[in-house]
Amino acid sequence: MAVRPASTDQALPSCSLSCEALVIDVPGRADGQPLSFSIEPGSRWGILGPNGAGKSTLLHTLAGLRAPRHGRLTLDGQPLTDWRRRAVAQRLGVVFQERHDEFPASVLETALIGRHPFLRAWQNESEDDVQRALGALERLDIAHLAHRPLATLSGGERQRVSLATVLTQAPQIWLVDEPTNHLDLHHQVATMALLDEQASQGAAVVMCLHDL
């Protein structure tokens, strides 16, 4: 597995995510070579490797969803484990490779989940939140599906809903697992353009990829 920074843009100050002597925990596998690197604002990273190399596990570890076997992660210089999950969710957005949509919800309701880290308990989304979500759906070319049940969508449409949800969240760091999964060529290009745009605006983008 290789981790490669592609490029970095100058941008307004944002948060950084760093790992020091990090070894991810893959059951049944011996320790690998420790990773030490820092994900800075405006940078674009590609995590490359064959199936089973641990790309998704690394991404989930960076998000704080899995504990590492060794090493430490810091967000803005503070151990990631010291942050409240709500505060982490305001800064890190994750697009998972596999999604489980057990609860009935519309496309718009799903996109609005991206605003939940910014709401107080029992607080409803504001009109600004709704407009953010609608703008994200428009950006992903699925605004016409806003009131469709999520369960009725194709795999590619659901992938774009996942991206729109994180776009609605507007995190400072994107952690994206196979962003072009299930997408046709046109939407693959549009999705990579979107992620490039986010980095140009100062967000850091970390992607697990197969297609170089």
C-alpha cells in the first residue's frame, strides 16, 4: 500500500490531521511499517493498494472510528482521542465505501445528516441548512431526486448522495473511500473535479483509489 500526497494549495488556515508512528490494526496480520505524516489544509492525498491491503482500515483509523495498533493521531496538535466526537464530526467528513441504509429517508433528509454535528439536541435544521443541502444535491446532479426515497436509488445515485451529504457537512478534512465507486464515467470526472475544488478552497482531501 502506498500513501502519496498529490499536491498542496495555499489556502486560509484550517485544521490538520497528523499521525506519528501509526500502525493500523488489521486482525491476523503482523505489524507493518509505521506511518508518520501530516495532512495539511489544501492537500490532496491518494491511498493506493490492492484489495485487502488495508486502505479502508487506514481511512477509518484516521477518522477515529478504529483504534490503531500502535502510534498516535492528532487533530490540530491535540490527540484525536481527546476530542469530543461532535467536534471531530464538525471537522472530518467520511464517505464510506459500503453504506447501510436501514432507515427510510428521502434524499434530502439524508443529505441534511451532514448538518447534524452542528445542531444542538432536538434542534431542527434551519432554512440555511436546507439550502446548503439542496445546493449540494444540485452540485452532485441529483437535486431532481430530493424527495425520492433513498431505497429506490441506484448504486451510483446513492454514491452521489453520500458525497452530497459530506458536501452539506462542509468539513475541513474529507476522508473518501473509493469516491468513484458505482459511478459512470461522466460522474467519475465530475466527482474528482468536486474533490479537487474542495482542496482548492482549503480543505484537505484523502482518497482511497484503485483507478490512478
